[in-house]
Amino acid sequence: GRTTAAGDGGPNDFPVNRTFVSTGIAAAATGAAWRLDVGGIRFDRADLLAMDLHTADLPIACVEGWSTQQTWTGVRLRDLAALAGVPEPTSAVVRSLETGPFAQAELHEGQVLHPDSLLALRVNGADLSPDHGFPARLIVPAIPGVRCTKWVRSVEFRSV
């Protein structure tokens, strides 16, 4: 069922379906030791925040019938693909620290290359909260919220 964020009125105050605690991910896994693996290249959050960041107003539409539009900031997926040596990706697999049915999302070429497809690091000018996918989450236009993977650990870009 649907749960909600803290409700403090802050920048991360909008609905979530799965809270961080419910995933069973160890808090330490999203802390200082966290690294994003992109085709064998590892980045920490400071590395990602130092990149050319893009901001986009994008909705999350939930299959449970709610939607919300927020302002996301992060690294474009197409920029990450270029850094990984795959400048013309035909697809990508995004994997979460979470296990189970929401542990990964597969994206096709148009989704990867869309200028507003992001590995989001911030929302509404603030760092993502744990419930919203800190340290990094996927935000892609026009895909169901359930496929906007949270707590991202790796992105594998493919060109075949």
C-alpha cells in the first residue's frame, strides 16, 4: 500500500510507495561508502555532484493512481553513458541496492537519451531523502513511477 514521506512540508514532502526502512537496505549502504558503478567506473556522490547537473520538472505517476510533479536535479543518463564509453547506448539496466521485484529497471534507447532522463541526486533544491532514493535515483519522463529505480547502485549501458 501507499505510504507517505515525513509530512514536514519540506522539499521531500510528497508520496512514496516504499519507504527506505521497508526495503531492508542497511543504512550504511547509502552512506559514505556508497559508490555508483557505471560500466566498471565508480563514482561517489561528490563526484556526481561535481558533474554538469541538469534540472527538470518531471512527474512521477504511480500505478496505484496518484501522481506528483517535482523539480529534480541530477546527471543526465546520456552524459553517464558517454563517461562509460558508450556514447550511443541502445539500452541501459539500472540496478538498486534493494532486492526483489523493484531491484532493476531496463530502459530503451529513447529513454536513455532523453535530455530529461536523470540519475537524480536532489529534488526541489534539497538532497533526496532516504524514502525518495538517497543517494541517487532514476527519473525518466513518461515511465511508471515503479520503474524509476531508487537507491541506485549501478547503471549498465549497452550498445547492441
